[in-house]
Amino acid sequence: MKFFNIKNKHLYKKVVNRIDSVKFVKNTTFHRWVICICLSLILSFLLTPQIHFTHPDYKVGSIATKDIKADRDFLVEDQSSTEQKRLETIKTIVSIYDYDRDIVAHVKANLDNAFSLIETTNNNKDTDINIVGQKFLIQTRKDFEKALGVTLNDEEFSILQKYKFPPNVTGKISNLITAVYGTGLITNVTFPKHDLDRGIIVRNVRTQNEISVVLEEKPDLHIREEKGVGVFMEKLERRESPQILSIENIEPILLKKAKTVLGGNSKEIKRVVLSLAEKMIQPNITFNKDATEKRKHLLMEGVKPVYFQIQKNEMLVREGEKIDRIDLDKLQAFYKIEGERRFSSISVLGGIFLSIIFLTVMLFNLANNWLEKIKVDILFLSTTAIIQVLLVRAGIFISEAIARAFPFLHSEACFFLIPFAVGTMLVGTLINRNVAFIFSIFISFLITFLFNAKMSMFLFSFFGSVAVSYYIVTHRQRSAFFRTGLFLGAMNGLAIIFISLLSGSIASLDIIIKLLMGTSGGILAGIVVAGITPFFENIFHYTTDIKLLELANLNQPIFQQMIMEAPGTYHHSIIVGSMVEAAADAIGANPLLAKVSAFYHDIGKMKKPQYFIENQQSGENKHDKLSPKMSSLVIISHVKDGCEMAGKFKLGPEIINIIKQHHGTGLVNYFYDKAKKDSDPSIRSLSESDFQYPGPKPQTKEAGLVLLADVVEASSRTLSNPTPSRISHLVSERIEKVFADGQLDDCELTLRDINKIAQTFARILNGIFHHRIDYPDSITRNNGNRKLNNGSSIDRKPAEKNKDRPPACAAGT
């Protein structure tokens, strides 16, 4: 049992949570926020520049699948010109060679180490080197050559061995090498032609100082007499151009230097010294490939690309064309910029989205506080805003196409042809001018995004929209849209003059074209609104004055049916319509809505016309066979039936609401009193609610007028002698009774309004019941009845003739 209780408890919580979530989803505020967010997203995408997340992968020789046009100005790199510029830059690049001043010291150190090794070997041996074993000699030779860094032939080693590696040879070789290095720079590189043409850069690896050296294709091998290597190094540090020698050409220099350095030595020693010096001399400048390539790369990066201009709306490539190198450069630049601008476009999208939400919420709250009981349909306003933005975007596209087709027309002048006020005209026609004014602020703000935030287009759209919102609501004919278009064209012309004055271009010849475009744009807006208004009326169930005029036509099939099946109801509705029209005009309500609603307020009686006294022609009262409860249900049902028929005929929510409210929550008094007098206790025990209309009470002035006129007109039929005083007294009495019953509490009718209504009703009824003069030639008196010349008669006392029937007002007419 405990398990089931826990389970039921969890099930109960789940059901409650489900109900709460359903209530939340059905909440009106939730719906409004959903519509607001969806509207803001759609408008944001329409107003944000196009975002390209992917683009076609074109190659040279590909066929374009569509026309691609530039949507802005941008630059395209001319790759062939840029490459040519880079090639010219490459020709100026100079090779870098490293100068190592420590080469001489390194060579001398190797020389000293080699001869010191031999000297140490000799000192460690007890015997003369000549009598040492062959194996030891081979090892000694390897060690000597390794320390020396060069290879000796057998003859050279034998001569040195013969003279026991004389110590003075070391100094002579060293002096000879120093003399050669002091002559100039030595390299083992054969300079290529571009180095011979451009020269080279010699960089000291220790100090990183550089000097430019001009090379000769056939350098002069004349030996410069320098005062030692130190003088040469100082000269190089001073960045003076030195002599560069190839290592292959140092033999003549060695021979020249040997005359002074090797004087007094045997020929064998001289030959060995020259050979060793030539072998040990190493290049002191070497080509630095990495540094040269790095500098080349830096220079290449420093080359500025060559660009050419692409203008907005310029066709990059047309569908079906083969893409060449230049076309590909254009497309790559176009899509590259799109990729770089992708994030910025997304941020713009977010900014527009938040701006629209803020403006929507602010204006909606303002509309709610300002317009009070007017229900603003957010879905309709959202749809209208989207259509207006689409119209402007299409207008921009067409204007640019016209400007291309006719070069003497500027696209900016063609922009004034766009019907900016279509949305405002729709809102003013279907809702009212106050909502249209607020909508004009909203839509003018949005349109500015499409024109790069130009204030002139905001002013143009706002001026025309505000003016037309206050003009169009006063018209009640389809042709009024054309007149409104002419009025809007005139307002557009004034706005163009104002904008031209602000920009200082009033004297320009373009002003005439702009005025023509603005006037044409106004007429075009009127034509567009005339065409789409019926569509919006049906989709969003709005009832305009123009539609009311169409519904007021008594030749409508429903009235033809009513006059045949329920003639009394038809006559009653016509009189009520006349009464409420005059009263609505007196108190500032909508006369047309009140009149048309009165025409249709009792159409539900057409389902059972014989149950209503005004339609009973034969004298038989069908309620005589029904209980009071059943009779009241039949009478009350005509309200529900009328609402269903009104929905079927698409009369609109305003008329349907008035049909629903035209009896308020009043009682069917006649049958309630009849039930209280019945002999059956079960019938006498019935409550008032069983004889009460479901309501609600009238919510508008027009609904209140129909209720009052319905009661007064039905009661006026009971007057046996309808004199002006009796009519006035009846009207006041019936209105006071309705007022005391609280049926007018919700419809904003003031006491002043009620007084005007009573006066108007009395005047209309006096006109209907006024007395006529009897004409002797056509009317003769007979027993108190007036006889017509065709034999028919009119009873002076209709109430006496129908004294057994319930009063008309009690029977629900």
C-alpha cells in the first residue's frame, strides 16, 4: 500500500508539472516573446550583409555556375605584376659571404701543434727516430698529419724526417701563410655571374660588420704589398673594399713571398715549406647560403603587391564563362574578404538582433500603455514588418538594375520609387493610426540598415509613413487607396525637398528625377496596399471600414434569406442599425461598425424564426407548448447560433463579439416570471442563472449601443399610442433599467454618453412612429379601423391584438 501511495504521489507530481508546462506554453506572454525573437532573427538576417560560410572551389579553366557580382568595393592582387616585381627585386639581392679572421690563428695553431707533437715524440724515445720501427713511423706520420690538418706525400714526410723536423720550419711556414693572408681575402668559391654583376657582401662573423665588395670577372693578380695581416684586418674593419683571391691562384703569391721568407734554406726544405703552406692555407671567406636566403626572403616579403580596383556591383564572372587567371584572382580576393569579414558580419547580425528586440519591446510596451484596450496583433505586425523589409530589398535590387539599364538615372534617385509606406498603410487600415505611427518609427529604423545607416532614407521613410498613417484611416472606399497614394506621393515630394535642403543639393538637376520617383513611389504604395489588404483581412480576421461597407449592403444573400424567413427580425435589425448609427455619431463611437453589427446582431434567429414573436404571422405561439426553461433556452440559443453563422460568413471578430455581447448577462424576464408562477414546484425552484444570457457584458461602446437599441426598439413595439412624450419616457425607462442592472459597466459609456444616446433614440423612434394625415379619397373610417382602398386594414392597437403573446423584448427580439 505504501508503494502505491509513493507511486501515485510521483505520478501526481508528474501530471502537475505537465499541466504547469502546458500552461506556460499556452501563456500569451510566452507566445509574444517567441514571436518577438523569431521576428528579430528573421529581420536580422534580412538586414545583415550576406554571410558566406562556404564558397565554390574554382580553378583556372572551370566554368562559372552562376553570376557573381561584387557587393562592395575591394582590391584584387595582380599576381603577374606582383611576381614580376618580385623577380626584379630578386635581381637586386646580393650574396652574403662570411669573413673569419681567426682562420690564420687556427692554421698557425695546427702547425705548432703538429711540430710540437714530433718534438715530444723524439724526446720520449731513447733511440734516434731513424732507427725506430716502421710501425711506429706510420703512427707518428698519422698523428702529425692529423694535427697539421693536411696530408703529406711520402717525399715531403721523408724530407722532414731527414732534417729531423727542424723547428725553424714552423716559423717560416707561419710567416709565409701570414704574408699570403695579408694580401687579401681568400675564397674557394667560383663567383657566379650575378655575384660578378652585383658584387657581394662580406660580413665579419665576429663583429657582424658588413662591407659591399665589387668583384671583377678577371681579377688583377698583382700582389699588393701590405704591412701584415693586422693592417689588412684594420682595413676590413674600416669597410674598405679588400682584394679577393681564389685559393686556386695563391701559388704565384706564395712564390713571391717565399723569396724573402725562405732565403738561405735548401731547395728540399723550400719545396716542402711551399707545399705545406699551400695545403694549409684555407679560405677565410665562405658563402653563407642560409643568411643569403633569409635576406632574400625578407626582401621578398617587403615587396608590396600590385592591386587593381573592383567597384561595387561590378560583375566578377558571368554564368557559363570559362574562368581565367584574372577571374580567379578576383574570385579569390572576393571570397577571402568574405572569410575575413565573416566574424564581423556575425557580430553585426548580433547587434541588429539585439537592437530589434530592444526596440520591439520598448514600442510594444508603449503601445500597450498608450492604446489601452486595443489588442495589438504581434503576428500581424511581425508579418507586415518582414514584408516591408522584403519590399525595400527588392526595390533596391530593381533600382540598381534600372540604374544599370539607364545610365542617366542614379540608383539613389531610383530608391525614392520604393514603396516605403506599404506596411504603415496596412497597419493604419487594419488597426488604427496610433499603432501605425508606432509601426512607422519601427520600420523606418529597420530600413536604415539597408542603406548603410543613411539618415536621409530614415527621414524620407518616416515623413511619408507618419503622414499616410493619419490620412488613410478616414477613407471607406477601395478607390481611397489610389487617393492615398497621390497624397503619399505629394508628401514624398515634400520630404525630398526637405532632404535636398539639408544636403545642400536643392539646385541639382537630379531633384526633378527624385520628385518624379517619389510621387510614383507613393502611387505604387497605394496600389500595392489596395491589392494585399483583402488578403490580410482574411488571414488575420480584420474588419476594415471598407469591408464593413460591403457587409452593410442589404443585397447580401444573408439579408435576402432573412427577409424571407424572418421578416420581423430583418425589420427590427434595420431599425436598430439606424438608431445605433445616429447614437454612435453623437458620442464619438464608430458609426459604421455599430450599424453593421446591428444589422447582423440577430442573425441567429434565422435558425428558429417562428420562436420569436416578431416573426409569428399565423397567430400561433410555439412557446405555448414549451416549458419556461425550454423556451428560455431557445431564446438564449440565438446568440450562440448567431456567432456560429457570423463565423461561417467571416464577418470578423468585432461583429462576432458584438453579437455575443448584445444581451450581456441579462435575464429572459418573461419566461423567468412565468416559471415563478408555474404550478410545478420543480419549475418554480429554477434559479435566475437558468434564464440568464451567458454574456459577456458589452466591452465596447458599439456593443453597448447595440444592446440598448435592441431593448428600446423591441419595447417600443408595445406602445399603443407612440407619442413623443411616451416614446421619450419609454427610452429613458429602458436605458435606466439596463444601466441599473450593470450591463454597461464594461463598455466605457459615460453618463453624458447615455444622455445623448437616449435623446438620439427618442428622435429616431419619433421619426418612425410619426402620425400621418388621413386622405379621404383613399381612406374611409369603419369601426375605429383605417381601411386602405385595397381592402386591407391596419390595427391601431397592436398590443391588444397580441395581448396573449409575450412582449417582444421579453421574447428575445
